[in-house]
Amino acid sequence: MENSTQGSNLRSENSVTYESPYPIFAMAVSSFAAAHHGLRRRSVAVGSFLEEYKNRVEILSFEEDTVTLKTNPGLAFDHPYPPTKLMFHPNPTASMKSADLLVSSGDYLRLWEVREASIEPVSTLNNSKTSEYCAPLTSFDWNEVEPRRIGTSSIDTTCTIWDIEKGVVETQLIAHDKEVYDIAWGEAGVFSSVSADGSVRIFDLRDKEHSTIIYESPQPDTPLLRLAWNKQDLRYMATILMDSNKVVILDIRSPAMPVAELERHNASVNAIAWAPQSSRHISSAGDDGQALIWELPTVAGPNGIDPMSMYSAGAEINQLQWSAAQPDWIAIAFSNKLQMLKV
């Protein structure tokens, strides 16, 4: 495999690479497993990043047993503008035997039905009450506890909570003073967001008038770009700052002061993901081309924390996913490549 070096634990022989015709940014791994000739097969969605209107989303098939990624020409579709995020239904049920649901954000929030041999648009949701156009969506998160709910973040300072079954806005909040860059659900009615104003805020839908600021950038107005809420232990979340090599770990019981700062990347961190099966493991990836896995100690030492394993992609990694459905695999995207790594 080209441009890859062996790191501790993340071994190149336990990986598979897909080369897209386009640069890749958005990426998602399905929770829905299909049996195919006795093999476990999951869908992986990748979105192109082209600075033009017409972009592309492809659905790949990943088979764990044979460690292969395959394309299906019927499972690709044009997407207006580059998708800022892709996500499959977080809780597929037995009733979803023939189709999976995929959501994309960009100019609007769009729902797609992924069938065995085709993809059909389901709905296009516009959060603007006054115009047929909506401000670009930077990200979204699908509520695992209440899958009818999706929360979106936008450059217009708002977060919008959708009931996707009814196709209606449940609530819309002015969440920050500047652009909102990411959003993450904790519980059924509790979400958090990060913004260009440098703050992490928590909202409870039972009290929409108030929010709790649990962290602010040490340097005023340094944007916070990404947010990940630890689904195994909701006391913890992680965020990253613009142009920073740090991953900031927060405990919502003690706001303001991070409980840990992970500082072993050699360039800006672009993506973070908590382990789906462990409350103390988190992964990060960045412009140094490294994907790192960390184990958070109960007490951090004076010299900081070292990653427990690392992998070098040889190019800037801009996206990382650690799928709940496949806790042994991490997906990374860099340049025009998607790579599945066995951890």
C-alpha cells in the first residue's frame, strides 16, 4: 500500500485502500450489516470535495472477512456542492432489510435511501423560514436515542433541530455569536455545539432560552472546529481548535478547565472520534498525516499523554470515523483515498 508506514498496532497489512477519481472529504460507515454470500458487508459513503456545483457521493461495499472495498456503479449519485458531512442511520432496525438511510449536509439537509442497486432521494430540508435558500450547513448529528431527530449547525449562527419523519423544524436556536461549525447529541434532548466564537455550549431542549458554556478558547475568538461527545461516558467530550495540534478533553462537571490536552500531533488536528466500545479511548488525525489512538489515564502525568498507537498515511488526513458497528476498524480519508485500518 502506497505512502503508508507501519506504526505500533495500526498495521498496513490489516488495511485496505480505495482511490477515488476525486479528492475526498465527507465520509460515513453504515451501521447496517448486509449478508452477502455469507460475508459481513457494510456500506461506506465517500463525498467528493470539488470547488464547483456538481459533486459526487459514492457508496462502497466493505467486507471485513476478506478486507476488501468494492464499488458499485449503481450506488453513486450527484450531489450539489461538496457534502460537509455524511451519516448513515445510527440505529438500523430489522425492518430495514432492503435499504439504509443516508443523510448529507451542504446547501441543505438531504435524505437518501440506499437500496441494493440504486439510491433514491427521500427529502430535501430547508431550515430558512423566509427564503427558498438556506445558509450553508457546516455539520449535523443524528440522535441515536431519538432517531427521528437530526440537529444541524450553520454559518448563520443557528442550530436547527429537525423531525425528519415529519420533515419539519422542531426548534431553531441562535446558538452562538458567530458561525457554528459542529454539533453533537448527548442525550435525547441535549446537544452541544462549537463555534467560530471559540466556545463549547450545551443546550437542553426542555429549556431553550438558556445554554451552558463549558469551555472557551484560551486565545479569544480562536474558532473551535469539531466536537465529539463520548457516548460511553457522557461526562466527557473532545474538541479541537483551528490551527492547533491539540485535542482538548473536557469534563462537563468541571467546566472551563480541560481534564487533558493531547499534544503529540506535529501539525493541525482535523478530526476526532471516540472509541465506540470504550469510554477511555479516542482517535485523532491531522495535517501531519498521522492517525493516533489515545488511552486516557485516570490521572495525567506531568509530561502529558503519549498515544498508544499511530499510523502514518503520508498525506494530510482530513477525516476520520470510528464506526460503532465496526469497533475494530477506523476509516480515514486523505487526498483522493479512503482507507480502512484495523486497530
